[in-house]
Amino acid sequence: MACSFASSLSVLALLLFLSLGSALVLPQLGLCVATMAHSVGQENFAPSLLTPTLTYDEVFVSFHGEDTRTSFTGHLFAALERRRIRAYRGEFIQTELMKAIETSRIAIVVFSKNYATSNWCLDELVKIMECKRLLNQRVLPIFYDVSPSKVREEGGNLAEAILNGPEDKVNIWKAALTNVANLAGL
């Protein structure tokens, strides 16, 4: 069965997993959530009808706009909105973005082919991983048309983008990419 990330059920299961520390298992989701549950070592899940209680600023989505804005990320934001979960969608002012990351309980990082070609995305990722470490923020990487191993190894476009970045940030970006690629994700 193929995973359809555009479905609102998948997004709901994903958010419940993050906010409640467990996953919602629905037959329609098949291997998507079961694989995620297995990867974090939880064996038995019971279906739940709990409604997420996340409010504004509690979800920050980091993504490369050209790759996913009108596809996966667009569907993700729409599904969040339908569930009355408001994710940050503010101005692209760096200080505002960094504050939004800091105040979020959950960060979703949507990796795509060109994510690491953006210094901006990589700086967001560094901040997200810092908040995970210092503030216990939950981080969920989603690998959209790119494998975790490519992110971990800085392969393909990722390696080229990182190596062409500012020298003082390259090692910080590599560490953030490696750390996030080692997290359980989708």
C-alpha cells in the first residue's frame, strides 16, 4: 500500500503521534503509521478519537517552498487548518521565524530535493535542532522525494549545496542534517 501524505488522516495521525507520544492506528493508514510506531519501539496501539489541542505557534513547518508549497506542504497546512491547528505562516523576517521556532512545541521538517540548497532552510533546521536539545521540542522529519540516508550522508544535491555554503556554517549544517536524519520520521 502506498502512503498518501496528502490525506488528512495521515496528518492527524502524525500530529497525534507528536502531541500525545503515541500514534493513532486506522486501517486506512496501513503501513504508514505502523512502520512509524515500530521505528520508535512501541508495539501495541489502540485506536483513539482524541482531538489534538494544539494552538497557534505550537507547530512550525520548515520546508523548501518551490519543492512542496503547492503539493505536500500545501496539503499539510490545509489539513492542519481543517483540524483547527494553526501552524506558523508569518512573514519571512528572520527574527520572527526564529522566535516562532522557539515558541513551537512541534517542528515538522519537510526534506525535499532542494531543501538544503537554501541557506534559510538550513538555518531554520539548526534552530529547530537547538530547540529540540535545549527546550525538548518534538521534531518530525518527513522525507519527501529524498531518502533519510541521502540526508544523513549529505548525498546528491544536499552535498553540493552544503559545500557551497558559507564556510563558518557548513559544519553546523552538516551536524543538524545528520542529527535530524537519525530521528524517526516519515
